[in-house]
Amino acid sequence: MGPDSTGPDDTGSSDVVDASDVVDATDAEAQPPAPQSPPPIPLDEPAEGVPHVVETERGLSEAAAAIAAGEGPVAVDAERASGYRYGQRAYLVQVRREGSGTWLIDPIACPDLSPLDDAIGRAEWILHAATQDLACLAEVGLRPRQLFDTELAARLLGLPRVGLAAVVEHYLGLALAKEHSAVDWSTRPLPEPWLRYAALDVEVLTELRNLMGVDLARQDKSEWARQEFESLLSWKPTEKVDPWRRTSGMNTIRSRRGIAVVRELWFTRDDIAQDRDTSPGRVLPDAGLISIAAAAPTSVSDLPSGHRAINRYGRQWVAAVKRAEAIDEADLPQRTLRSDGPPPARSWADKDPVAAARLTDARAELTAYAEQHEIPVENVCSPDPLRRVLWRPPTTPDADGFTEALLGLGVRQWQADIVAPMLARAVEAHPDAD
């Protein structure tokens, strides 16, 4: 009950005070303050010093031989130049293994790292937030056969913060500096403070993995983690449909013709960015594209002012607008994409009250389970497959039927084992109307 609530037998009077409350309050005041955790110890220098950067095929062969001679899992990380360069390629790769030390490798100077991949072989990779790095590592020939993701493990374990620095502090009591995480890693030569930061990112991953493995076993979540990590081995980035629709400010463009203009401007900017090998946002921010679309220029002199890239690429912008203006009415893009999924959950009560009641029950039971097991509810089952199978239940809506449906949507077996019985109970509690 809240501070203003009354119990079932309470008259509402504020004159009667329970003596036990007084004792409890006195005892609480007499209690010494809870001991505070000691401040984390700064981790500011790699154990073997800052490694030099491998920039030659000979150096790569030495690194591969050293890694092959080491023991145990291999800590792996990559640094990209997001926001500076076009695409998400790796500009530095870090690996560390017991008995091998830490190696920093320049994948621009050595674009084929397959010798390193061969050296690692079937050894387990340890990464933090694997989906951020797997694609760019695959581009240079590095593909894990088994892995452990410390960020995903932190989620399964219910840690309140899952960034690498927070997880390192939680388990090891060390403060890992992250001030260089968003720098331009395409810079050459790389400054020594950046190299120190990069080396420290893999310095304690093995120790971290071992401690997290113990906690996963203690919480009976080792099998959950195994299935999650195994699914990452076949993970690929989701291909975005019509990425130009994500242009900030698109909601201010009302007509389909105007939307076509934004699309053509977006692709023009992307071509310029790719040609210059720079981030599209550094060519011209989204707000600039929207301002051009709103102005609907027919010549360079009609372009809006306010950003030098508008003038610098004036002819390209005007050409893009003219291409959009030449599109037949029937071929103009729709304002919104048609979804193949169920309607928004907020509309279920009007469209299908039975499905809405089932969703409410399932969500409540799923939330209670997640809280009991100290895991984010979305890691037990993400909202999309949950809504899909409840909006269009399987022909036989029992636990087996829901399990098959969930697995078909990419849900892991451990998740389906938990969620499918909940969905079956929700359907049983709210049967279809005759």
C-alpha cells in the first residue's frame, strides 16, 4: 500500500500509532549506514604495455603464429569509424589469448586476415556486443566457430547495465575508460592513447567470461546462453527496406511527390558519401535534405541556404529533384510501407477483444517470469513473435503448436519452452467465441 493508503480495518484516523512502528523507526535510525563498495581501480595500462600495430603480411604471420601457440579462448574486438567513413568496415582488430599476448592489427594494411582465422581455428571467441562487430570482422576473413558474448550474458544475468565498462566494474572492480570509443579510427597513424584504449578492450575479456560463466551456471542459465551464442554464429545484419524512409523530418513531407523527392535526394547523398568515403551525415544532415525537398528547387538559385554542402553539390540536388518530378503518379512511393505483421497492440481491443485478452494475460505472466528470473522480458521473448502468434494462433493452439510457431519465427528453443505454455494457457482462458 502507498503512504496514504488505509488497511481494510482502518478507520482513517491519524491519531493511532502502532508501537511496533515506533520501534522499527528507532531501530532504523540506530542502524549504521550500509557499507559502500570501494571505488573501482582504474585499468589504464595493458599488462604487457601498448602493442605495436601489425601493418605487414610478415607481421600478420607472426601474430597468427603467436595466437595459434596460445591456449584457451580468444578475446576479439574491432574498431570502426562510424560517423566518419562510409560503411561499417573495421579499421583496427584486437585479439588476445593466454600465452599469446595482445595483438593490434590494421585491416586496411592487411585486408585479408584469414591466416589469423586459421590460427584461431575452433577456439571460442569472446566478444562484447557481438552483433556490432561480426559483420565487419567477416569482411576481413574472420568468422567464429563458437563464441561467448559478454554483453548478451550480462542481459541474461539481469545486470542493470550491460556496457563493457559497467560489466568490467561489476565483476572485476576495475574502471575501464571509454573516452575513445567514438573517435575516427580511420586516422593514420593511430595515436598511442587510442591504441592503449583498444588493447584494454580485450585485456580482461577472458577473466570476465570465466566469472560470467560461473554465474550463468549458478542461475541455471548456461543452456540459455549456449543457444543464444550458437544463434549468433549464423547472424547477419537485417537488410533495411527503404532505408531512406528513416530520414529525420520525413513526417513533415505530406505528399507522395515530396516523399519521392526525399528519396532521390537521399540516394544522391549516399552516392556522394560513397564516392568520398565519408558518412552520409557529414555530406549533408537530414535536415538539409528536408529543406531542399520543401523548397522544391528548379534551379541552383532556388536552393535554400544554410549549409555549404547545399551549394557545393547544388547541381546534384537539383537533378535529384527533377528526377522525382518526372516520376509518373502511379509509380510514386506510398507514404507508409504495408506491414505483414499484426496491427498495433493498442488497437487489438477494438479489432479482436479475445486476442487482446490473450495478449494481456501472456504479457502479465511473461513479465512475472522475467522479474522472478532477473532477466529483461524482451530477452525471454521479443514483442514481435509474441504478437504474431497470438494474432494468428496455430491451428492447434496448445503448447506444442505454439512452440512450432515460435521456432518458425526465429525464437530459440529455450525461449519457446518457457513462452509456449503461457500462450496455450492464455488461449484456454479466453476461447474463441462460437
